Amino acid sequence: MPIEQPASVITATYMESSGEWRVSLTASDKVFTTRAADLLDARGRVDRLVGKLANEGISGTCVHMIDGSAVAFTRAYLTAKFQAGKDLTRPTER
């Protein structure tokens, strides 16, 4: 029976400070940081960074969190999407 490798997890931790979002992305013992004016832009930046990491051979499931909670991130993200008037049925084009 082959030994299964554990799934890789990429963690994106979001913090709001003075109207700005700061994100710390941890992947394969590497830490990256980025800043954005709003949560939607911060999420887009993380998605692009995860894509770049995949091109470098670092891949995994990205877990987005606020205050250590993926549920809190999801709630905040969906609220921001609705407030921005974005259509949730189509991906945001960047």
C-alpha cells in the first residue's frame, strides 16, 4: 500500500488596520506579505500570489482566515462582495 503524502496547506491571514488590509501568506515554510485598500483587492492579491507559487512548484489548498477563522473570512468576504454590488455568480475579472 503506497504512503500518502499529507496535503499542503497555504494559509492567508488577513488583518484590518486603519482602513488597510494586511495579509500574511504562509506556504512551505515561506512567509509573504501584501497590503491592499480593501478586502476584495487583498483576496485578489493572495490569489495571484498563490498562482505564482504554483508556477514555482509550491501548491496546496489555500485557507483564508480572519482572527484565525475561515468562517469569519468567508462572512467578511461575502459581505464585501454584496456591498460592492458584484455578481457572485461570475468570477471577478482581474
